[in-house]
Amino acid sequence: MTGRNPQDAFSSQLGHRYKDVVLQGSARAHLGDAFYFDHYNSPLAGSQNPPASQFHNKYFVVPRHPSAVFTGREEILEQLRINCLPSKDPVSQRQPRIFVIHGLGGSGKTQVCLKFMQDHREKFWGVFWVDASSTENLERGFAQIATVCALEPDVDVVKRYLSNSTESWMLVLDSADNYLLNISSYLPVGNRGTVLITTRNPKCEIHATAGTYRLGKMTENEAVTLILRSTGVNNLADKSIRKNAKQVVSTLGSLALAIVQAGAVIREGLCKMEEYCTIYSRRRRELLSQKAVQDTGDYRHTVYTT
């Protein structure tokens, strides 16, 4: 019997063990159509939940929490804090604050919004999330909001409800990448709301009333820290470890999603940090063509081509 080629062995191991670890992470990070519904007035809320009167936030309808290894992005988070938090004088606000975040797929736009929502949920009466990648997903997302708010499951009904609300609310329209879909049809009006739009289409900037931001690659320091956290390294200041990590993030173009995927491979023991670049040069397609954190083909393709 002939011996097995080590590269073929790695490829087979990658195909099975990498898929397992990434899909486990994906299950924690992206629940598909299963959203995290949380509001303190729910009759299903357990006795451990504090009374609603202690909180400003009533509805928190989001698909997942931000990643446990979320790193950096202080500049965009500061821009959102400045431009998107509720006004102290809502009467002076004539229209919703609409902020557009655009950039490559896999750059971390969704994670930034999740982080902002988590950090500031108590400043908003309602926090809502809609997948804006297609008309069908938009309608489904607005129907989920309607269910939680006890409304008729209709986009216009939900828009009218938010537009006439006297409370502050935030709506995220995520992955509005379809060039043929006019996202303006899904924007509530009124003066109490904040809308965050994430997109790969820079032309969506036309909808912005509160600012825009192009989210690019991470800084080297952010990228190195992210991959170390993703691999489970405890000593983030170790110079020799950071030196090896710099080579990896440089090879990956400091793209957030690619870095997290690389961290999953290393953490699972499929290769060491210092071996990753060599294996990447030979097995790039296998390492980057895994359907991982995102659940659409576009994200997988973007990570590979980037």
C-alpha cells in the first residue's frame, strides 16, 4: 500500500475538522432565521428579569450578540456614538438619523452594528434588526418586528408604527447589497429614530442623514490582537507570538472575517501560527472557500477573492 501524501492528509483533515469547528462557531454567531427576542414586559419573561420600569429598553430584537473576540474599531464606534444616539431635544430633530456603513464583505460591518447595539441598548426603547439582502428577507424581518410589537405583519404598518412612536428606537438594515433594491422603501420617517445601514454598495450613501463610514481593513495592531483572541492566546503582549501573528494577518490583508477563519483553523490544532502562511500559499482556496461565519455565497466568495 502506498503512503498517504501529507498535503492530502491535511486537506482531508481540514475538510472535516475545520468544517466542524467553524460551523460550531457559526451556530453561536449566526442563528439564521432564529432571532434573539428580549423585552422586559414579555409575559414569558422569567421571575429573574427586573421590572420593566427599571429600564428604558423594551424591545431588543437582534439575530445574535457580537462576537466574543470583537476587537478594535474604535473610530467607527465613536462616530456612531456621536451621530446616532438619541437626541436630548428630539423636537429639534426633523428626520431619523440614518448612518450608512459600507465596505468589503467580511470587513466587519455587521459586527460593528451588533457591538453598538449591545453597548447602547438601554438608550433606546426599541432595537430592531432586519436582513436587507433581499425583498423576501426584508419582509420577513419587518414581520418579526410586527410579531414582537403585536402589529399586523405588514411593512407599511411597522414603518408607520415606528414613524409615529414618541420613544427612541434603532433599526438596522443589514447587508443592503442588492443594487436593484431601493432600500428607501423600508425607511421609517419621524424624528425619534436611528437607522443603521450596512452595505457593500457605496451608492447607499445617498440615504444618509447622520453620516457615512467606509469600513476597510483593520489596523495591524487590531488584526494581530483579533487573531490571537481567536486562537485562544492568553498573553496578547508576547512579542514572539505577535511577530508570527503579524505575518498571518498581513497575508490575509487584515480582513476581519478571514482572520477569524484563520484563528479557527489554528485553535483547532490543524496547524500552528508559524505554519499557517506556508499552508495558506499552497491551500489558499481550501482555507478561504469554507462557508463559515456568514451564511451566503457572496461572503464566502468575497473572502476568497480578497
